Amino acid sequence: MSKIQAVDLFCGAGGLSYGLKKAGIEIRAGIDLDPACCFPFERNIKASFIEEDVGSLDGNTVQELFDDEGIRVLAGCAPCQPFSRYTTGKGTGDERWQLLLDFLRIVDEIRPEIVTLENVPGLSRLALWKHFVSSLETSGYHVVWDVLNTAHYGVPQNRNRLVLMASRLGKIEMPKRHSGRSRTVWSCIGNLPPVSAGSSNDDDPLHRSRALTPINVARIKASRPAGTWREWPEEMRVACHQSERGRTYPSVYGRMSWSQPSPTITTQFYGFGNGRFGHPEQDRALTLREGAMLQSFPKTFEFVPRGQSVSFREIGRLIGNAVPPALGRAIGQAIIRHVIAASSASA
């Protein structure tokens, strides 16, 4: 079988690349505009990070990152905020809409053997997506795509993501679901040492929890796993929840359940009031390490150099925006199965 190599556009901290590498694909480089991604990508992926705007990236630059021989995979996850359900009804003025077309432009310029893209499900409802898919098909790619729940692919988290696979080698299949039950919060973070709100573990600076105000301490003490704020005493409730609209948002200020996958890990998972991000039994929100592990990053994954100050906002953004590595691995395994099948067919 030919060597399979990938370049990861919009690579972020390297979740997709880490998963592809674990599957057996060589990562040639990651490209992203965010300088905070450089350390985690190069440290954990052991590949070059290029700080550049994909919108101004030339296809020849990408082509030069590949070896002359082998199967080329162009992978990526264009920033998803323009395609989320909160923004898709607000017009197309956001310049980040263009990034998906820039990804397509680079595909046209270098014509890699395989293309894979991951994004939010809302993108699939747009005319832009239909244009993207039809353009690949017109260029000779066999295209499949679907909305996948990452909990079915080894991620201990309910997170629906749009995944596309396209190949010029022949028909390609979507990643295979894992057999058996989904991983739970307990199976992922149940053995981590306890920490209190506002403190961190001495051995792992990312196992750090944000401090809580006295009222939020009382609120989390009054919360049960998988419960809602509706079970609190009236005087504890947040003012916005008293409105008719506020009553329809029960999944904030809640605890996770040990026996279930976690809810979607967002960029603000470290805040108790930002979702169901309360620890199942400790009176605090998730630590940064717990959020990363629920995204399926290994416990050893490094996001900042040792000794550097830990920013909840910056690291939370890197973790929440990442492609879960376990999903990336499933994508990589699907690519390898496809290349083996295509090689056998042509032998």
C-alpha cells in the first residue's frame, strides 16, 4: 500500500491530526492562523505548524508539503461559527464563510487523492454545502457525508458533527461506528484526583478548576447529576430564568452524570453557568484537563509549555474548537481501509 500523508488546514490544537496519526497516517503539517496552536500541534503531533491564513494560502505551498510519492490527504475543519444554528439565519456577511470556498480552491489547485472535512451539522442545510459537494463531484471525487454523533466513535461525549469523505480512487465509505456501549463520563475522568473550585492539581497544571462565587457554590450543592436548575429553591434561580424564554433553557447550571456521555464540550466548558458542565459529584465546574479528556485528548496532551501561565479562556477555546481525536482516528481508519481496497482493486 502506498504511504498515506496528510496536511491539516485549520488544524487548531491538532485534534484531527492526532487522530489521523494514531490511525497510521503521516502528518506533514498543520496550518492555522492562531499562534496559540503552534505549541500543542508541534509538541504532540511532531509535525510542522505553519501560521498562515488559509484564505491567502497558495495551493503550490500546500503541494510542496507533501512527498512526491504517496496518497495525499487534505483534511480540515473550517471555523464553524458561521455555520452554527445561531448564525446561519443571519446572512452571509461573515468573511469566514469564504474559508470553506478557500478549502475548495486548494482542493482544485492540488487535486489530492482524498479529502476529508469536519464541521457543524448546520452547514449541511445551506446552499453553500450543496455547492461544495457538487464541485467535488464535478472534479471527479466520489463523495459521502453524514452527521455523526461522536459518542458512536469512541468519544465520551454527545457531539453531532458533519463529516465528509471524498476520494478520486473510487467509492469511499464513512467511518465505522464502534460496537458496544458509548463511553461514559466515569470511564473517562472518574479516576482523576479530586480538586476543589478555584484550585489545581500539583502534578497537572491543566487539572485546574475555576473559582465559584458563593451563590454558585450553593447552586451546585443543590444540583444533582443530570438534573436542572428547576429543582433549586426559588431564591437560588438566576433572574433570566424567571422569564418565559429563560424557562426553556434547562441545560445550564447543571451537573453531568457519571453513567452517560458528557454533553457537547464548548469553548466555555470551564464555567458552571455555561452548560451542564458541573462535575458529577465534586462542587465545581470541569477542569481544563477534564474537558480535554472528554474531547478524547489523552491525559498527556500538552496545550502550553510547562511553567507558562494557564489561561482558561485560551485553552478552553483550543479544546472546545478541536476535532475530537477519537473521531479523527475513526476517519483515519476509514481512509486506510479505502486505500487498501483501492490498491487491491488495481493490483
